[in-house]
Amino acid sequence: MTRGRKIAIIVLAAAGVVSTPLIWLLGSPGAGDLAGASIQAAVGIAAMVWALFQPPGNRTEDTAVRTGPTRASGGGRATAGIRRPQGRGSGSAKAEDTGNATAAGDGSSATSGIDYT
């Protein structure tokens, strides 16, 4: 679930918990009004708890298996596997039997496996 949707659900649930039961209970409530207000508050609280525990929607699961060899030169970058710049991605990353990664020349870099830089 995206962060925006999660926030929207929490805000709407909070509004539901506070608004309608409060309006119902401001008058002289009967047993039915009190029961309805309690049920609505409980449903709103359940919606908030549900939204809070939903996993983020941008989870990625990356897998690289039996990649070929790669070579970087002249300041280039080579990755035989998975590259997640600045640690992006919140899911799992798995690299198996990656090929050889070779770097030649100033400023070149090579990674065989998972590169989080």
C-alpha cells in the first residue's frame, strides 16, 4: 500500500471515529445510539490499525542468477548481478552464480553480486 493511501485511510478512519459518534452522543442518546456509536468507533479504530500494519507498496524482490561476465573501463561501472543505487528498494535481493566483474582504468568499478552504492 502506498504511503498516500495509508495516510488517507488513517485520516478518514480518525474522522469516522470522532465525528459521527460524537454527533450521535451530543443529544440524549438511547441504547441504540450508544451501541451504534460504539460499533462505528470500533470499526474506525480497526481500519486505522489495519492501515498501519500494511506493508509498503514499493517492495521489490530482485534476483540475478547465472549472469555473464562484465567489464568496465575508462571510469565506467560494471555490475554482474543487482544494482540498487543508494540502497533503494525495500524487498529482498538475491544473487547466485554471478559472472566475473572486471574494472580497468581510473575511476572504474565492478561488482559481482549486489551493489548498494
